[in-house]
Amino acid sequence: MAKRKNDALKVNEPLVSYFERTDLGERLLSVEPVSADIKITNREYIVSVDKDIAKSLSRIAKKRKVTSTSLLQQWVKEKVVENSIGTK
């Protein structure tokens, strides 16, 4: 019989057991409130790239031993600087 995808997942029995026997509503009542000041300094954006371009980008990044993301960021920064000169 062929294995299903779910068969490959490893189950963390102690964790499963905890959630089966614990009422999280009750647990929430016993947790102390916490406040935190969070300052988001970076944002990430998702950009669509044509499949062929993505393949080429991955191949070039692999040759340079960098991630596709870092290579793309480098190229975009270069183009932004290149096109920003004298446009202030």
C-alpha cells in the first residue's frame, strides 16, 4: 500500500497529549497580561516574478552562493540608486 503524505509527519506525542487534556480557555484565565512596545522597522513585500526569470535568478544566485532574495534585493537597490541620481 502506498504511503500517504500524512504518514510521513512525525507526531509530538507529549504536545498532542497536553492539548488533548488542557482546556485552553481555562489556561488563558491564569496567564498574566503583558504589555510590550513594538516598533516595526522593516517591511517585506511579495513581488511576482515570471517563472523563467525566477529560474534564471535562482541559477545565478546559486552560482554566486547567495540566496535569490539577497541577489534580487541587491539588483533592485542598484537600479533604484541608478535611477534616483539627479531626480531629487
